[in-house]
Amino acid sequence: MKLFFGIDIGTTTTHAVALEAKISKNCITGRMEFVSPSIIYQSPVVFTPYHNGEIDLSNFSQMWERWLVESQLRRDDLVGGGAILTGLAAESSNRNRLKDYLLKELGSESVIVAADPGLESWVSFMASVQTLSRSNPHLTFLHLDIGGGTTNVALGKDGVVKEVGSFFIGARHLQFYPGTFQLVGFSKYGERLLKYFGIEANLERHFSQDEIGTIVSAYEKLLEDLVCGRSSGYLSEVAQMDFKTDSADVITFSGGVGELIYSPDASRTRFGDLGQELADAIRQSPVLSKSLSTFIPDCKGRATVMGMAIHTVDLSGSTSYICDPKVLPLRDIPILGVIHDQLADASMEKLIELALHLPQGGALQIEMKWSLESVRVLGEKLFKILENIIERGRRLEDPARPKAESLCGILVLLVSENIGKTLGELVTHWRTLPVKLCVIDEIPKRRAQFIKIGKLQEGVLPVTFYGIEK
């Protein structure tokens, strides 16, 4: 069994989960994947610790130490997972210090830490409705993960995410004493919303029911505009990652507000925000509530943390080419571009040379119609390009120009078919070319900016994409 750990540090709450899963081959697709995931630990849902507007690192470290003891987790046991900062927590000025702390504690070999709205939208969809979507491949699912600071949106069909977006629409932009509507805090987005309606943003001020109704109705309309693809000036003002869509067949929810939508008997005063009021408004909206009784997502309030634990990781095929297993793991490898049939040789050479000159290397996705002949032709072409790059470096005498010894980076090629070893041997001319090369095969296409490749696990490689793009 392989272990995964996920942490969701959000605007309002923070929680963690540990899972275990097996590696197995899908009998339909033939791909290696993680199967039968089971939860072995869930932390309590606690308030995200803040101090003077920053995340309280001392408080967080104490919380983390307690989770380690409770879960009996060892860092060396981890295969994958991640921690994600969401909503307003991702805007904290000390978020990089928190990232460094988590990388040290969890180990950079197996864990990613990201403040990535596209990734959050993607993992929320995968954890919540991927199974529903695959079971209903003719339907388009629009999934909204609504928390304290943001609404993260993903559109998908047949289990595949097609579009992602993120907006600063959430329940905690205005904070109240629990059980009252006495204002004790607000974000810049909450202040902007109050100003829009001519409501004073004074701390300790008591809001009337009419004022609360006006604010919640505004959020409801913004969400309706979002799911219907209607243009809205205010919607564009709160866009963290813009999103346009046609009407979806199914609308589902997760996040803290999503939990309240599907569990209307939950406490309305627990967190001192507008979560329950927003959930009530969504249930009463004919537009937003059309699928509430027919399609129930899996994870609801824990979608992001479950997604970070296991859905961020793909498994390679068992025929990947690795120049030297000692180069693994690889992390923060930028995906520089795509190699396809129409790409000019000169453009291909520029991408490859850039990858080889980056200290950490670079990755290229290959999208082609594969056959024995196309593999041979591409292998020979890449061999000649690499040979030219190396020879050119040897001939250069100008110390300001790159030389052969400066080709320190690793070239990572990502392919969708099980051709890794064959292509790798062709590209390196049966390992006679002095270049660091990894060809990772059976990897589905992802629109992302970075990749992380872990160590071999039962003959396959865990591969993580992040920096999800539109």
C-alpha cells in the first residue's frame, strides 16, 4: 500500500487527511493507476491560525506536530500528496515561509505545496465529481468549490476537466461575532462589496437583516451570472482566474459552503461568517439548485484536501526511459512547450536547448499520431538536434556563450503511449549521446506549468502536475 497526505489551508479552516492506495493496472485503459483509496486519518477541521494578518506559523507547527502524532505518519512512507493554500490564505505575506516549512517537514521528494487556484479547481472536481462524470459521460458537469475566500470553478465531461477558473467570492469576506451580525473583520473584497452597496464598513457595527439579505443576494446573482456565462462588471473585478462557459447540464458544489448546501441542518453560527446564509440562497435559487437532489458529489467540504492527497498524482507506464535512476526525484521542472507534427525543427531545437541550459532542466509534451515509423522518425530527428546542440557548444570559444559542459539540465519528454524506452534509446543513439534524458510514457496530457517526478514505485513513476493553466 502507498501512503498519501493532503493539507488544505483555507481562508476559514485548515484540515488534513492521510490515505492509502494500491498500484494496479486498469483493465479497460491498460494504464497504471492508484486504486481502492481508503482514509486512514482525518484531522479535525480547525480555524486557520492568523496573527496580525499573517498565518501564525508557530500555531500551525504545533497543529502539524499533533497531526503527525495522531496519524502515526512517517515522512519516508509518503509517495505523494500536497499542501495547498486557498482563498485569502494564499494571499498571506508569509505564505512562502509556510511553504518552506512544509517542504522541510513533508519532504520535497513526495509533496508539492502550492497557492494555485487552477490546481484547486481541478482537484476539487476530481475528488468530488470525477466518478459521477464518468458514469454520465454524455453530461457536462460544472463544479463550484465555495469556501471562505474563493469560489473555484471547473467544467468537465466524462471525467476530464476542460476549463478552470477562480473568483474571490466566499463566505468570510465579512466576519462577525458568532451568533450575531456584528462586524469584527473584513477583507478588501468585502470592503469593496460594502462600498458598492453604500454600507458602512465599520468594525463593531451591527448589520440589519435587510443588509445581510442584500449582500447575500449579490453573491447569489454573481454565482448565477457565472454558471450561465453572463457578463458582469463586478464578476470581472473579483476574478482571480477568469472563466467562461456555456450552460452546463449538471451543477455541483463542494467546500465549506458546499457542505452546508447538502447538510442544511449544520450549525449556522459556527464560523461567524455568511456560509449558512449563502448556502440557503443557493438552495433557493432555481438556477443554482437544479441538480442538488439528483447529483450528490463525493467529498463536499473535504474535496480540496482529498484531491491534493491523491488526485494530483498520475502514474507513468512501466516502459519509461530514465538516463540514471539517481537523478530522481525531479521537482519544479517547467513545462516549456509542446512538440507536434507541425512544429518547425528550428523551434523544436530552441525548446530543447532551453531545457538543457536550465539548472533544473525542462519538460516538453509530445503530441503526435504514434506508429512504429513515427517513433523512429522522431527519435532520429531529436538525436540530430541534440547532436547539433552539443557540437555547437564544443565549437564555441566565447566564454559568454553556452558550452557543452553547461548543458547541465535534464530534458524530460512526456508521451501518452508506452514507447518511453524505445524513444529514449533512439534519441540517445543507444545511450552514446552525452545528454541527460528522461522519457516518461503513458502520461495523459495536462495543461500545466510545472511537473514533479518521484522515485520509482513498483516499476512506475509518480508524476505530479501543478500550475494548472486555463
